[in-house]
Amino acid sequence: MKRSRPWPNERSTAESCSAGRTPASIPTWFVGAMALLFSALREIFDESAYSRFLARHEMRSCPDAYAVFLREQENLKARRAKCC
Amino acid sequence: MKKPILILIWSSVAMLGALALGTIALHRGEQINAMWLVVAAFCAYALGYRFYSKFVSAKVLALDARRATPAERLEDGRDFVPTNKWVVFGHHFAAIAGPGPLVGPVLAAQFGYLPGTLYILAGAVFAGCVQDFVILLFSVRRDGKSLTEMARDEIGIVGGFVAYVAVISIIVILLGAGALIVVNALKSSPWGVFTIAMTMPIAVLMGFYLRHLRPGKVLEVSVLGFILVMFAIWGGQWVSQTPAVAPWFTLTASTLAIVIIIYGFFASALPVWLLLAPRDYLSTFVKLGTIGLLAVGIIVLRPTLHMPPLTRFIDGSGPIFAGSIFPFAFITIACGAISGFHSLISSGTTPKLIRREPETRMVGYGAMMAESMVAIMAVIAACVLQPGTYFAINSPAGVVGLSPEAASATISSWGFPVSAAGMHALAQAVGEQTLFNRTGGAPAFAVGMAHIFSSSLGGQAVMAIWYHFAIMFEALFILTVLDAGTRVGRFMVQDALGHIWKPLGRTSWYPSILATSALIVAAWGSFLWQGVKDPLGGINSLWPLFGICNQLLATVALCVATTIIVKMGKARYSAVTLVPLSWLVAVTFTASWHKMFDPNPRVGFLAHARSLASSAAPSHEISRLVFNDRLDAVVTGALVCMVALILLESTFLWMRVLSGGMQARVREAPFVATRFAAEEQG
């Protein structure tokens, strides 16, 4: 039976080749879930905030850039209570 | 999915939940498996999320998928960033998960596993999750405003002022109670003290790595830090067993309290981010990992609960804290069912990350369900212990007696057999000198967790490692809360003092920094010192006081929420927040009354002060204890009066709006259509 269009989670051959690091045996949903988990961890641990900072200031990651980022974060974080 | 199949699925979930709850509630005289609690929790949360939160979002809040959130409208890549809902969920959960849902349920287990479990489930579904959800949504609709700003805008000046004072009070009392838990967990424990001391050089090393070797690679360095901490735990065993070194790390409660107070001052006043920021990351990493590990451990090992569903202490004669099941069980559990502190997080960072308005349901309601599940795990960790062991660890010497033999005899006479030899063997197994009188909840939780893990992972041989891992996790966690809380408190005081004299408000002016840091540290330090010197263990006074503060803050949050619902013209649905509000008012006001005026000296502050004054020869020590009791009574009374004020102000406002005497006008940001809806359709 022919399908008129691909299923939503179906990737083209080109996409599959470009994502060469993912072995074919690993289900797509699992890869997606892991990617999401990793994104959440990057947000919780401020890695995403650092990436956004670099993009905003058009800087490359280096010790000086990170020092500026830390100073910016210091003021934000110092006002953020930790929950009980 | 077809409707009949859905009906079948949800009916099955409801029946399974009813079966699990029935098993928990009705089994008497025989032990049950912890999985019944897990199943009951999953079913209650699933039903609550699917039906109740959907009702709240559709009928009460009318979530609008077309409305742009502040993250979209004010996007700046720094504070306001539209973020994937699962990522915000993780971020929000990491922010709200604290020591409260671990400690409170462990302490409340003195009533048995049933009251705590039922309140955690019902409280979360109908109160805690609702509070977090509605406050998050209302903050999203007000450009991410804080709870105190919303209270001032929607209720009035009194509302704003009371919210501000409640926040400061809860921070101070939380820090005092938290520090006391750390002191009680680490006193006379060279292993624990060494492990926690080692987290400082490890954090500095992490800071150096982050700053100079791999800038920004926080996850990577957290894994490295975690491995080093595991080595520190292993090294702690050597320290505790080496007579030449062990005395350096064997500290009394008073010494530990002084060290923590000095630490709190420097952490607040000095720019020590090389230490604090990496340790914060390390603490979060360990916290998330441990919660995940405990969840897996409980599901895989399915331990049996040895605690009975109800104990004789529901009459108020409990050794851990005095007071009858109503209201004290509900004050003690606090964060696992409803936490006022969450309203600060829900109106802090999270609303600035929400991408679409309907996602507030999953983030606000859903994350609180996850927090509540952590509380259920804490109940399980406490109740897998033999009741005699649980009471031996958690009861203060002032109640059960100083010597192991006296304590064992007292606890056994309550019908919970325990022997001094058995407790000594357990203390040896976990690498401690003694486990008697280790009040505060943390050691009992650690023994429970070690008991669960050692059942499969490494057996009894590594029980000591698991115990000290749990102690390290809790102490690290609380110390992070302590330094962050002290700084937040300092900023709040500086903001307020800046209105009186501008230089005091400058956060870079050192005299102001030192003075306000000293003020905040002195405030929580005095509660800590009071707890350390309290013959009843301190937790008896401080934890209920903290619970009252926390629930009073939740009362303020629900007042704000109800006011906004009434102003939105949805008064017919106001029971959604009004019922939990009424419950909290009943609980907190009754508890406050008991804590101030109860004639039983173990419950009432004033009665305790009177009994001390009349029974002992006057001395400096007695005068101080009497003063502390009176101070606690005044603090409780002042908080209750202020919350009564905000309640009265809110009630008058609701009546004026409902009678047509006042035009209802909510202070929402104007409607702007979201571009995300069009993008998704396109």
C-alpha cells in the first residue's frame, strides 16, 4: 500500500544520513526524549543561558567571555531564592 | 482515541486508585508494600491532572492559546526567553524541589504513614498544584510580576506589605530550621563533616575548571564534581576510623552552629562566587540524581512499610513534635502538599520562560505533582524503618532519656520495640557513633534511603556509604539554600532600607552589605542557636514555626489568586482557590493559637516559658530559653495578625466587587496575538 505522504516521525534518506551519529536501531522517540532531557539539563545548569549570552554579544566562548557572563548572572542569581 | 476507550482507560485508573487508597487506608495490623503508595499517588495525580487541572484551565482561567506571553513579547535573550515546555518543566521542578518535601513527611510519619500520605495526595491535587498553576498563569498575564507586586496591585498596599513581611519571615525561619537540620545531621559525625568540608575545595576546583579550562561546560564539570564527592565520601570512612584525624572533624552541635553562622555571613557578604556558583550546580546535580535514584530504588525494590498506618501519637503526645494530628500533621508536611514558597518561584523566573499560555498547566500543576511524589518517597523512606528505630533516631533526649538504655526502654514502652544493642549495631553499620537523638528528619531519611539501596546495591557492606551519601546530599542541599537565602534576604532588606536612606539600598556599598548581611544572619542564627540549646531538640519549636510561616505565605498567594478570579468575573468558580484558602486559614490559625497559648508546655510557647520560669532556679540559661519562647510566640502572633489583615482587606474587596460597589479591573498586560500560533498552523 502506498502512502501519500510520510508519517510525521519519518525522516527522509538525506536526513537520516546527515544524522549519521544516531544508529538506526535506536528509536526516534528515544533520541527525541534524550535530546529534550539534555536541553532541560542545559537550561537548569545555565549552559543555554551562556549560549544565549554569547549569541547576544556576538562573542566566542573563552575565559574572558565566561567571566563577563558570570558577573551578569551574579546579580540575577543573587536575587533568586531557593525553595524550601 | 475513541471516547469509549478513553472512558474505559480513565475508569480503570480511577478504580485502581480507589483500590490502592482503600488498601492504604483500611489495612490494619499487617504491613503493606510501598508500591500501594506509589500506585495511589500515580492514579491520584493522573486523575487530578486530566480532569481537575483541565477544569481549572478551561472554566476558571480560560487559558488562551492565541495570547502572546511575556517571554515572546519582551524576549531579550536574558530574562525573557520562550522555552520548550518540557525544558521549563525541568527548570521549574529543579527550582521548587527543596529539603522541605523530604524533611516534613519524615517528621509527620510519627502519626503513621496514613495521615501524611492522604494529605500529600489530596493537598497537592486540590491545593498545592492549583496554587502553583494559578499564580504562574497570573504572573504570565502580568509580564512576570512577583507575588508581592501582584498583591500590591490587585489587593492593596496592606497586601503588598504583608506579602513582603511573610517572605522575609519565611526565609529567616526556613534558614534557621534548615541550619538546625544540618547541625543535627553532622554533630559528632567526623565522616559527615569531612565530606561536607571537602565539597568546598571540590567546588573551587570546579570553579577553576569552568572559568579557565572549559568555560561554560557546567554539566561536564558537575559530573566531575560528583565523582570527586563520591571519593570524598569514601575518604570520610578513613577519616572516621583514624584516631589521629577523626577528632579534628568531630564537632559538637554548638561548634557546628557557630561555623555555619560564620559561613552564612561570609557567603552573603563576600564575592565568593568561585565557591558558591559551582557548589550550587553540584548540589542541583546531586539533588536531581538522588531523587531519580530513590524513585528507581523504590519501584525496583518495592520495600515493605513497617510503620503502622496510625500511631498512638495522633492524640498530640508525639515525641518528635508535640501537638495533635489536626492541625500539626498538616503544618509539618507543608511543602509536599502545598508550599507558599512555590508561589515565589511561580512568579519569579518561570513565567518569563513560558512560550504559550496553555503550557502553564503542565509546568505549574505538573511540576508540583512531581514535588508531591518526592514527598511520597520521603514517607516511604521513613516508614520502611522499624518504628522503634525511627523513634530512637528522631526523638530528643529531653523526651526519651539521655542514655541509650533509657531511650530504648522509653520507646519500647510505647509499643515500638528497640534495643540499645540493636541501635548500636545500626550506628556501626552506617559509620556513626550513635543514632540516638538525631532529630531533624535528615538522619532518619538517610537511614531509610540506605536501607532501601543496601537491599540490593552492594548489601550491608556499603550501607555506610549510602547513609553518608544521603547525609551529604541533604546537607549540601540545605547549605546551598542557606547561602542563597541569606543573599536574597539581604537584597530584600537593602531594597526596603533604600527607601529610608538611599545609600543603604546600594547593593555595591560595603557598609550596607555588611550591616544587612549581619542582620539577616543574626536573625536566622538566633533561631538556630535557640534550636541547638533547646532541651527538646529545637525541631519541636522550629519546624512547626516554619510550617506556619510557609502555609501563611500560601494563604497570601491564595488571597491574591481568589481576588484576581473574582475581578475576572469568575466568582462562581472561586471555590477552586477559596476552599484551599479556607482550609489553610483553619490550619494555620489553629496551629498558631496552639503554639502561642496551648497550656501543654510541649506545645505552647508561653506555657513552656511559664513552666521553665517556675520549675528551675533562675539562671542566665533559663532566662534565655524563656526569652526565646516569648519571642517565638510574638513572631507567630505578628504573622497571624498580618495575614488576618490581608484576609480582611481581600474579603472587603471581594464583597465590594460582588455587590457592584466597585468596578472590577484586573491589572493584566494588554492582549497581543502570539506569532507562534500562526507559525504552528503554517
